[in-house]
Amino acid sequence: MDMLESILAGISKKKYKMKIFIIGKSSNLAKHLLKKLENRPDIKVCSISTKKDFNYVDRFEKLKNKIMEFKPNIIFNLSGLTKFNLCEKNVNEAYKINTFFPQKLSNFCEENKIFFIYFSSDAVFSGKKNKLYTVNDVPAPESTYGKSKLLAENLIIQNKFSLIIRLPMLYGKYFNSGFVYESLKKINLKKKIYLFKDVYCSPIDAEDVCNYIFNNLILKKKIQMLLKKKNYSFIE
């Protein structure tokens, strides 16, 4: 039995089969995930916001203490600076939040044998392919947001307890902004919507992403396989 198998075997012997630590609880994807996890007596969840609760990005030692007190099996990092225009205006902040904060989390998880899930983006590609990208395409980001996410991938991928999940454009019941939300809103109001002929994307419901995470990571069916794969993509 290797190290990962022994850790997974040990989880089932505890009071809670899984203890999950979520960073970035105010994000739309986190809201979907927290809803999926509620009322599960076998799962204990601790969720924090790096903005509303405490500035854990700049006070990483305090975050480490909180994690060690909770003793999670999995950490999901759902915090980030995601708006493209804000990243362009605040380049240093974008890299601090999107790159070096998750890198520190990944290294910390590696040292403490905690599974770490980092959510990346299809923004790691240039968008010039004129068709949908696949996980096998070579990233070539042009935006600060995409560059900061790709650098995080490159820094994290070496850690065997870390998994990178690339996501396309998301939508869902907790979203109140974004292209899909605004387009559906205009359609319901019988207003015109304007589309791009040179932008290719396959939007996905955040609830479907959370269902996959719940069934394959939290219920442990494919966690070892995905960890060996290192980079899982929803963009195909």
C-alpha cells in the first residue's frame, strides 16, 4: 500500500469520512459546493473568505494555524482575482492572489499530506485557435489573469498531493453576473444579445462541476487516478 492509499484508508476509520477546508467561500462555485456538502453527517466542512473573514493572503501563518487546527483531508482553493480588467490594473495583486498564494498552499499541503485542489482557467490559452481547446493544447495566455493562473499551474504541478482543475466559463443559480447570466437575462426580457464569431467556449453549469467533484474526489472513487493525471480539464 503506497502513501496515498494509506491516507485514504485512514480517512474511513475516523468519525468523519472526510474533512474539507474551503478557501474563498463567497465565490459562486464555492456556494454551489457548500450547498452540495450541507447536511452530510459523514463530512465536516470549514469555509473561510480571504476578503470578508480575514486577509489570509498576507497573513499566511494565521491561515496555516487555522488549517492545522481543523485537520482537513482536502483543501479547495476557490479564492482568486478573476476579473480581467482588475488583473490588468493590479498586476502585482493578481500574481500574489492567483499564483503565489496557491503555491504556498500547495507546498504546505505537500508537507502535511493534505490533498490540495487548485482551480485554473481556460484563460491559460490565447483564444486564437478558432475552435475549442483541449487539455493537450499548449497554453499561451495573453492576459495577466491567464498568465497568473498558468504560472500557478507550473509551480503547483510538481507536488504529488495537488490537483489542477481547469474550468471554462461557469454559470449557475448563484451567479448574478457574467456573459451567460447577462445573455439569459436579456433573452428573458426579449432584448437583443450580441455574440462573438471568433470566441469559442463551452460554458458549464457550476452545479455539474460540483457534482463531479463530490462523486469523484470527495467520495474517493477516482482521487488517486486524478492525482496521478495532475491536470484535469472541463474545457473539452
